[in-house]
Amino acid sequence: MKFGGTSVGEADCIRRVADIVESHRSAGDEVAVVVSACSGITDRIIAVADEVVSSKEPPRIGTLLAAMRERHTRLLDEVAPDHAREVTAVIDDRLTRLQNILTAVHTLKELTPRSRDYIISFGERLSAPIVCAALRQRGIASVVLDGAEAGIVTTGNHGDARALPVSEGNIRARVAPLLAGSVPVIMGFMGATEQGVITTLGRSGSDYSAAVVGAGIDADEIWIWTDVDGVMTSDPRIIKEARVLDDISYLEVMELSFFGAKVLHPRSIEPAMQKDIPIRVKNSFKPEVPGTLVLRDEHRELRVVKAIALIEKVALVNINGAQMVGRPGVAKTIFSALAEREVNVMMISQGSSEANISLIIDESHLDAAIAALNPIAKQGIVREVTYDRDVAAVAVVGAGMAGTPGTGGRIFSAIGRAGINMMMISQGSSEVNVSFVVKGGDGKRALQVLHDEFRLSENSDDC
């Protein structure tokens, strides 16, 4: 069971976590817990780290640490008073270590990726002992482990590390034996290289930690506890009629996650998918709600489209030129140049004439992309590079689309009837996702039009 930042952000939330774990232990389940930092803490640590490296004035390290100590000791006093003295000493020791590294960063005026990872791992270092103490307060034996102690060995790619295959055996040896007699509470978001250097796992890193741990202990299920009821047919902030999906396949949820759905990151699915372990997405504030089950979906879907996602704050880049036609290596030149500038390409479309390649990238990467592509244009490899910031990408996702005639026609006809112009279309060979680009102002309307067209607010599969 993984509990996110909002699920451990306040005393009542931590008590709910203890209630959930206690009820499952009482039912005879063996439970391993992965926790995130308390909500907002990691962001505060990052902000101070960025401040101390550039500040000419003495940084506000003491102010940050005092506020962090007050919040965590208050939570501890409320959820585990019998263990407050013992765990407060742990918190104070870790805050001292955090102060030392932040002071060193300020003195050296250098924040390396390695030191940044070490610094931002402290959110989980502070939250996990409190959750562990809350379980012990209930009489549940519990032990706290950081990611490395649990056996997660990673690549050295700081800020976005990946678990290495050796992690599975380590976790089986270190975590699995604890389950019969206790609840291990594992700090999410972090691991360590084979040399013992602390790394972090990037966006949704705690979800990824939970999936790696679940695979390592051969879990029956992996439960992701969050602050939403499950995976939804669309963004409920835009589509009021959006509903929670009872189930969804690994492939479908990976597509949705890539296209803006924040419930699960695609990387979090892979370890579970490899071991065929179902994932449940549930709301820790409403544990009675069934949530969404993510599983290998080998049967043919009755519902053609499962969900629709929208990505805003993206840019469309068009690369044109007759010189590209039949010229080997053009795509390699383009994408190598973008990769060198660390530009993430979300979608690609190429005309059959080979004279045009269109890309969708994060809007914040646009300047870097243009800087990477302009030299290629000057070399005569392409004729021109144009771009449009005012766009949005829509992804229509459903395993039932594979081999179902007329699905594309329904999508494009509905958008056409609404008077919305498509600027780019992309479809993967799996046929699970049809994506297209529209003007930014048309994105939300396109989402509503297609949600209505495929009757996603209805429970019926005959849609």
C-alpha cells in the first residue's frame, strides 16, 4: 500500500492510514507500506535548496527547519504520543543533517544533481518514522526503512533514476521476511546506486517505489492510496459528468497517464505489469469506495473508448522542406538535436511525402527546441521550422478501439460537427490511443464533445 502526500499530510489523515492498515492486518493480510513526504514539504525543501545556492544574503535555512520541525512534531504528538520522545530525536537528527548539507550548498554556491537528490529525500525521511510510530501506537509492530535499506538499487540518473533488476532479489530478501510479524514502512521516492549514493525516482516516484516493492515481494495486489476515487473517464475539473472507472488495463492507464492523467505514472505500471500484479487506485479519505482496478486486460473490451485526456501548455512544432524527402538520417538528425537539449517529444506525425514532421512538446521546452532546430535549417537539411504555442492535445484511449471499424470516423465526425479544426493527428500501432491537436481554446470543448459522443458518463458497455 502506497500513501501519497495528502494521505499523510495531517494527523487525521495519518490516523486513517493506521485504520486502513490495522483493518487489513486484522483480516489476515500481510501489508507493506510505502509513504510519500507530507503534502507540500518536498516543494518547500526544493525552494530553499534553490534559494541557498544563489542567495548572497544568509539564507533562511533556520526558518525552514523550524517550520518543518513544528509541523512534524505536532503530527507525531497527535498520532503517536507514546513514541513522541523517541521519534522526535530521529526527526531532530535528520533536520540537523539537512541543515548541514544546505549550509554546505550555500557556502560552495553549488547544487549538484547528487546533492539535490540527497536534500529532497528528506521529506520522506521525516514522514515515514511518524507513520511507523502511528502504527506502533495501535500495537502493530512496525519497522521503518529508507529505499536503499529496502533494497531498491537504481541507475545513477539523479532526479529520474530507474530501479535495476537486482532490486527484486534484494527486496525479497529484506522486506518479505518482515511481513509475517510486522508492517514495514518504506520511504518512497528514493533508492541508491550500487555505490550507495542516494537517488530519487522522479515524478510519482513513490508510486514507482510501491510497484518495485510489490514486484519484489510478489504481492497479490498493489494499492495506490491517493485523494481521488480512482481513475476517471476524464478530468472532473473539466467534465462534470466524468465517472470513476471500475477497471482499466495496464496499457490503457499508461496511455492516459502519459496524456495528463495524474493518478499513475506510466513507469509505475511496468513492474506490476511484468509480474501481472493488479493495481488498485483508491481514495484514502473514502476507503469504502471500491476505486479502480488496473489489470492485464486480455479479453476484448465491450466499450470502444474508455477515457479521454487533455494536455494543455504544449506547443506544436512543424519542420518542413522538400530536402527531407528520401534523405536518410533526417529524423535522426532532428531527434538527436532535440535530445541534446533535453526536449521531451510527446507526439509525432509525419506526412507520407516525408516533407513534413510535426511534433508536440511541452511549452516550456519550446525555446530549447527552436534553438536546437534552427542550425539544422541553416544547414539546408530542412527548409523552415515554425511553431504554435496556442494548442492543446487530446487523447482518446480504449483497448476496444483496436480493430473496431468506424471509431476514427466517430471521433472526427463529432469534432467536425462541433466546428473544431484538427491541426495534427497521431495514432500508435497498438490502436489503443488516437491523439490529435486543436487550438488551445478548443481543447476543453473537444474533451466534452467526445465524452458525450462515447457516452462515458454512462456505466453501460454498449457505447
